Amino acid sequence: MSPRVVGTAVGVVAPAVAALALWLVGAPRTELVSVGEGRGVLFPESGSAGGAQLLLLLVLLGAAVVCAVLVLWRCHPGLRRPRGLVVLAGVPALTCAAAAAAATPVADLLLAPDEDTPPGVVLGLPPEVGPLFFGPMVYGESGPSWGALPAGAGWFVAAATVALLTAAALAHFATSDDLGDGPSCPDDASPVSAPDPAVEREA
């Protein structure tokens, strides 16, 4: 596997991993008072934590998508043409959807409270996120059924939209040379030969 492919993979995946780590550390957590035997009583003001957790992850993964598009744009000039929009939007969107799907299980694994906590101790529940756009959070339980769509469809749509907007902004501010198919990454750049003195004298 070439260094270019490895570098691209790291540049696309690392921002999503960093966003997930920041979310685990910074997301507001629903608090409860332990009553023993693995049970607890929720604080009344903790009911809004779910929406804040979802919004924070959306912002962080949106930034990760922008970083992934910048990496693809920089290292793969061939994607700067219209035919490359599928990759520019699809790869970051798939990474975002995978990170969103892993967010809740990873939080449950790393931040789950101890079931042997004595009564009276305040605990923070692991943060969690649900479906984005296509789910009861937006339409309510009596709204249309979105069960036929994949679980991460909303996250994929949101990330693809951010990626397309980022690509459009890059194309708008790029020069005509930047939109060519020439090499851009350092390991793809061909060495520049010095001019031939004989040719210069003939000229």
C-alpha cells in the first residue's frame, strides 16, 4: 500500500476519531442519584441532555467532514472535477455515519457507571445519540415511518451536504491550475529538470 493511500486514509478517518473523542469528553451527561442495586433517580433538569449531545456531535462531525474533504482535495487532484464529487461527498459521509453509529456503543463501553455505586451518589449516564432527520425526534411517534431507511441515513445526508458545500467553496476560490489533473501530493510530484544550456544558447 502506497504512502499516499495510507496518508489519505489517516487524513479522512483521524478527524472523525478526534471528533468522537471530543464528544465523549465534552458532551453533557444526564445525571441521576443512585439508590443502589444498579438503579437511580433522574434529576428533573437533565431531560434536555439528549438534544445537546446530538447537536454537539453534529457540529464536531461536521468539522471532521470539512477536514476530510480538504485532505481528498489536496492529495487527489483528479477529484476536483465534477466526476469526483461522488467520492468527495461519499467517503466523508460514510466516515461520519460510521462514527455516529459507533458513538453510543463506545460511550456505553467507556463511560458506563458502576452498578455497585452506593446510594446517594450522583452519577452521570453515558451520552447517546439517535437518528438524525429521519426519526421520531423530528416527526414524533405518530409521524411517517422511516424504518425502511438505514440507521445512519440522516447522518449520511447531513455529512454529504457539508462535504458538497465544502467542495463548492474550494472550487469557487480555486484557480484554473488548481482544478487540473496534475499531481499535488509531494510523493506524486515528478522532479523538475534543470533547463538545457544548449537550448538556451540556440534561442
